[in-house]
Amino acid sequence: MRAGAPGVQENALGALRDAARTALVAFGLLLPLIGFQTVTNIRDELVLTTRWPLLFAIVATVAACRFVYAFALEPWLAQRALRPPRVAPSWRDSLRKWFIPFGIGFVLVYPVIAMMVAGFSGAVRWIDNFGIQILIYVMLGWGLNIVVGLAGLLDLGYVAFYAVGAYSYALLAKTFGLTFWILLPLAGVLASFWGILLGFPVLRLRGDYLAIVTLAFGEIIRLIIINWVALTNGYAGIIGIPRPTLFGIPFDASDNGFAAVFGLEFSPVYRVTFLYYIVLALVLLTCFVTLRLRRLPIGRAWEALREDEIACRSLGINTTNAKLTAFAMGAMFAGFAGSFFAARESFISPESFTFIESATILSIVVLGGMGSQIGVALAAILLIGATEIMRQLDFLKHIFGPTFDPTQYRMLLVGLAMVLMMIWRPRGLITTRTPSVFLKERKVISADLVKEGRG
């Protein structure tokens, strides 16, 4: 014990110094962001106020986490890296085997569970804010995963196709009175067309230049929506967008509504549950089509394009068609999600399609593991679900004051999650996957055999 004590003491002193340096850096970064706040007084003047308790609490938390990591986790990770590789335990194999069926079964009965736990009135919030919202981002993440994860094309303007789908549905539904079921595939086709238009100018671009062009494309679409007031109504947005019906039966309180037709007491939970199963069907369709495409020649061409475009050309693969189909397919699923978003909200405006939405969707793909369907779904649950949970943390106002709003720190937590993932799991939550095609036996690809460092 005495022989090991100096090592422990030195480790603790080093961890304390590291935590102190981290606290100083955190204090300098967070001082202008959290320590100071401008408020308007009764004379409509901006007054600078301070939030020292909140600032010191966050800095202390950061320092404590850094100390724990430096004192306990870092040595443990170093020792673990020196151990010889072991065969995966049996419980992991069982988890992989039953995770997907359990997940599908859970999302199918999720509305029923929410009604049983929270009742009819309380279930509306859980089904809408958690179930539907998360599934929309799962669908968007899987659509962007085709472009970024499979084809290796960095797209920072993905929200533009989301906006095209939403505005296509809203304008056609209000102008021509077409139903949701007719406009849903039409919105996907229109968004796919815009994906092809984006693909042509960027055929020879890659890396940072491709990212800049796609970012500009997203801003162009948003500015067109804002300034073409005669068509899109500008910043005011479009209101009164028709919602989907069940064989012509609306989900309202009228005599022809769903509740009246089936002799039920009117409740918004019926409409929310109906929308939930619509978006769930769209999500499952997106997953099915994506998995099938990966096994087709075009899917293997996307993966070859991601690994090495020069080698892809030398094999005779048409990279032009591969890039255009990747943009078109990813944009189509974004168009589906946009049309559903417009039908769900019954109101859209340019504020819903800013760059931060593209950044959020890209974060979901990167955190989940590019190319991994399950990883993207898990990342969407963590990022979007955590955001919605933060809206329920009203008890923090009793600790940090009545003006404290937990949702204002959503992006701070997203950035923290990105930093932690880059440190511990730089390849995402799911770093391995089975090959799309195999000769005799399906095996997991080693992480050192692919460009992105994942199997």
C-alpha cells in the first residue's frame, strides 16, 4: 500500500492541475455566454446583469468531470488498451439479436404505453413531442445518411429539401385542394428533382468545397422562400394547411369527425396517434428502401465512391450517376419528411428551415456513426429526446432563478456531446457493421480496412 501511495498521490495531483486548467478555460469561455445577460428594464433600456451562481455551478461541474476523467477513467482506458482482445461476451450477441425486434415492437405500441401511463390528456404531449418529433429526425437522419454516410458527400444544405417538401405540400394543398396521400409522393418527387439540380454543379467538388456549395444552396432556398412573398407569404408563413384524414374522415370536433363517427368522446389524442403511425410507416419505408439500395449495385457504388473516388472511376463505375442518385434519394426522403411536417403543424415559415436544422441532422448522422442505421436512430433519440426532456425541467428554476430556461442550453449540450464523442468514440455510437454483400460467410469488417475507420 505504501509503495503504491506515491503513484496515487501523483496521479491525484496531476488530475487536480488538469481540472484547474480546465476550470480556467471553461470560465473564460462561459463568462460572456452565461455569466453576463442583458435584460430590458421598465424604461425599455438594456441593462447588463450577472449570473454568477449559474456560471460557477457549471464551471465546478466541468472541473469535477475533468478530475474524475483524469484520475480514474484515463488510467483505466490506458490499461484497457494494453489488454489482449477478447471474444465478445454472449450477452452482447443476444443484445444484437433481440435489439431490433424489441425496438420495432416498442415503437409500435408506444402510443398505447403513453396512454396507459399518462392518460389520454397527458399522452398527447408524449406522443407528439417525443414520438413524432424523434421519428421525423430519424427519417431525416437516414435520408442524409445516404448522402453523407454511404456516398461520402458532405451536405450542409440538407434542410433545403426538407423545406421544398413542406412548401410543396402546403402550396399545392391550399391552391388545388389535393389530399395528403396524393401530395406526399409528389413532394418527394419535387424534392428529388431539386436534389438532382444540386448534384449537377457539384459533380467535380469534394470535401470543403462541396460543403460550402451545399451550404450556399440551403441559404438560397431559404432566401427565395423569404423574398418570394407572392408565393410563399415570406416571413408570415403559410397557415391553415390541411391535415391528413382517415379515408376522408377528419380528426376534429365536427359531426363528421373521427370521434363522432365512431361514437367516441372527442380528444386530440386520436389525431396525434394517427399522425404517429403515419410517420412511423414513413420511417420504416425509409429504412427498408435504404437497406435494399445498399445491396444493389448502386448502393455498392456509393460505398466505393466514399472510400476512393479515383479507384471507383478506374473500376468503370459511373461516378456522375452515383452522386446524382445519392442526392436524389436523400432529397426524396427529406421531401417526405417536409410534407409530413407541414401536415402535422398546419403552419410553416422560413424560421423552421434554418441552417441550424441542417447542423442538427448532420450531428445525428455523425454521432450515430456514418453508414449505420441503428446508430443514427439512437443519436436522434438522444439529441432530440434530450431537448424535449429539457423542456420539462422546471424544477431548475427554483435553483437558478425564475428566468432560467433549460432549453437555451440545448446547443451547449449538443456541442458537449460532440466533444465527448470525438474523444471516446470518434467513429460514432455504432462503429461496426456487416458488409452489404458477402461471398460465403457474413463477417464484420475490421475498422482498419476502410477509409472512415469503421466496419
